[in-house]
Amino acid sequence: MTDALERDALWEDFRRVVNMTSQELAAWLRVRDADEATEPLPKRAGTPTGQHVLAILRKRRTDLTGDDLRVMREVVDTVTERADLENEPEPETTAGDTRRRHRLMTLGHDPLKG
């Protein structure tokens, strides 16, 4: 596989697993970081990875950097790994499911979205 083909395949995988729009992710990152007293500045809300995913969603495929590709691989691997775990015969149905969903949403993947 050539670099261009690998980049295209990664782009498609990333866009498949990141099922939240940039607007949805930005809103989620702000909500997740807000507390009773303050809300962070929009550009500082969320984890560094969540912010990086948000930046990638706003880019064109041709503008991706090496660091973008690294984060995209991490996100695809994390979301895919979680999906594999959830498809086990007896999935866990506890409060941990909400925490897991929220962690994945920080990466731009909402498991409850179709």
C-alpha cells in the first residue's frame, strides 16, 4: 500500500468511527468540562485528544499532518477495540457503560448514534 492509499484508508476509517459532527463534539467538550461555577473557554474545553479530533474534523484530507494521522490511528483503534468488547456474548450493563460512552464521545464517537 502506498502512503496515499494508507492515508485515504485511515481517513475513511476515522470518518466512519467518528460519528459526531464538529459542532456536536465541540458542544460535548464544553459540557463535559463545565462545572457549577465555570465553563471553560471553547478552545480550551475537553481533553487534548478531543481538541485534536475536533481540529481534524475541521480539516480537509489534504491538510492532515503526521500528528493528525497519529491521533486518527489512536481514535480508530480505541473505538474499534471498544466496539469489539461490546459485542462479546455478555456485555457489561452497569454505570460503567455511561462512563465508557462519555469517554468515547470525547473522541467523537457516540455509541448510541446509528
